[in-house]
Amino acid sequence: MKAKAAVFNGAGKPFDIREFEVVKAPSGYGKSELIASGVCGTDLHFMRGTLYVAPPTVIGHEFVGKLTECDENEAAEYGLKPGDNVIADIAVPCGKCLLCRTGDDANCVNMGLTNGGSIDEPPYLYGGYTEINFTPLTNLIKIPDELDPKAVAVFACPGPTVIHAFRLAERANVTINGDTTAVVQGLGPVGCFAVMYLRSLGVKKLYAITAGDNKKREELAKEIGADEVLNITRDGKDAITEKLQNENDGLGVDLCFEASGAPSAVPQGMNFLRNRGVYLIPGQYSNSGGAEIQPQLITFKALQMIGSSQYSVPDVKAYLSFLCGHKQLQKTIIEMGSFYHLSDVNKAFDDAKSGKNVKTLLIK
């Protein structure tokens, strides 16, 4: 038996579709068949060269599939069995560093990855862009039967990413409730999930900021929870800043969530916030250039600026719990996904880079 995979050949180069021998699942591993695997912003950075991974390799870390082969006794230790729908989480914290010891293994300083194996050695297929995936059972999370696995796949990485950022805010004693006015910068996958998540927290007023001319995406943002969508291209940066600074009787918004990935968004977000405002910044995940900030704003406004870069298994489980508690969102979430056959990976990347899709995913 053979399985196809999309092989990454380096920044700016097209993927190759190759066939690999499908071997027996090694001890401690699960073999899963592809349901859907998302194209992450991280993968786009690999293609642009703003992040580096050594080619040739099978990239992708948002694999959702059906577990088809494993040692059933080993799998049972993790609440798994053949036939389960699963998410493959690539993060392998060391468990020993300061961050792991203090309850934040998502920011482990010695983080390992499950998808870094060589495509020249069996079982070959560790990444997400493949019809068959091999992942340690420790890093497979069962998807509840009540959830559509394709819906789960749409935010398999953005959801846990957002949730971990809010976990860090909670660790910093940040309270988000019906008195909170919030703004989300960017309406890509992370920004859209942040809108849904903030709405679920019952915030008083929720703004979303986008750019360009995508009326459908703006309407979608309102459907999933934004009270108002502001467009930098249409409304202008200064007018948006003035509007948000007028919140809280002229103090500014309580919380800003940066999900655009644009360096220029950061100084703008700082200007939105009131004194003691909270800035969550998971969106700046590559070396995409710098931005000039006014550091005195951090001092004079006593801003709480919280970065967040990764997530780990507890965040994935929290994401699944969120979806179970908001099953009415599943239909809309699936509609936010654009699904491409694995063999069309290069077109999928072109469309993802152009901003045409909210979320791009690969299927068999």
C-alpha cells in the first residue's frame, strides 16, 4: 500500500506530490487516515522564507484524521481506539524546564516536534500534508463523536492558539466579562476564532478590524459575534483609532487581540487601549519586519502586553470542549473552510497567500 504526500521543497518552490510506502505503525504510534489538514500561517511563512524548515520534508501540523492502526492496549492508556477521529498535536514539551515546571509547557524552551522525522526513513509520514500520518499516541487527542471532524479541522491550530493566549491572560489576573470592550485586529483564521471566543465570554462590545475589500468576510465576522467591523482601507487608520479611543468615556478599549500578523498593527493596537489595557499578541509569528512603537505608552498607560506563540495538548482539549459547548457554530465553521484535494496543494497555497480564503484545508 502506498500513500501520497505533498513534499515541501523550500521557500518559493512548488510542492511535489510523492508516493510513500505505508508501513506498520511503530510501537507507541498511531496511524491515521487524512480527513482534513489545515494550511497554517506558519506554513505560508515557510513558503515565503520568513520562517525556515529544512527541505525536503512534509510540513503541516493541523492534521485531523481517523485512527486506523495502533497497539490497542497502548492506545487505551490515552483514551483512544481504532476508528476514533483524532487531532494530531505536534508539540512535545520537555517536562523539565522552568516553563514546563511552572504550568506553561506550551512555551517549553526545549520544545520537540512530532512532525520533524525524515521522509527518507520509515514510517516517513509525520507531517500534515499526507494521506496517512504517524503520530505518537501521546499527541493524539480524540475528537468527541458529537463533533464533525471537518468542522474541528477548520480551527485545529487557530483555536488552541487563541485559547492559550487567553490562558496566559488569566494567569496574569486579567478579567474578561460583560464590562469588557474588545477589539480583534485581523480576520484570518486566528482573528475569526478570537471573535467567536470573545463573544462566548460575553464581552460588552466587540470590534473587528480588517483591510481590503472583502464584504463577505466582514458579514461573516458579524455573524460570528463582532458588533462592528472596521476597515482600514475604507475607514482609515486615524478614524479607527479615534473611534476606539472614545470607548470607556474617552479612555480607550479594555482589550486588544492582535491576529493580523502585520507589524504595523502593534503600535496602532497600543493606541487603542485604555490605561491598564490588555494587549494579547499571538499574531506576530515570523520575522516580517519591524515597527516603530512609542514605548512611553507602555509606561504612562501601564499597558499589559502579553505575547503567546504556541499551544499544547491541554489547549487542544479546551478547544474541543469549546466546540462541544457551541455546537450551533459547526455549520458556519465548515462554511469558513475552503477544501482542496491534496494533489491541488500548490493552488491551495496560492489562494491562501492571496487572502482569498478564511481557512484553507487539504483533503484526500
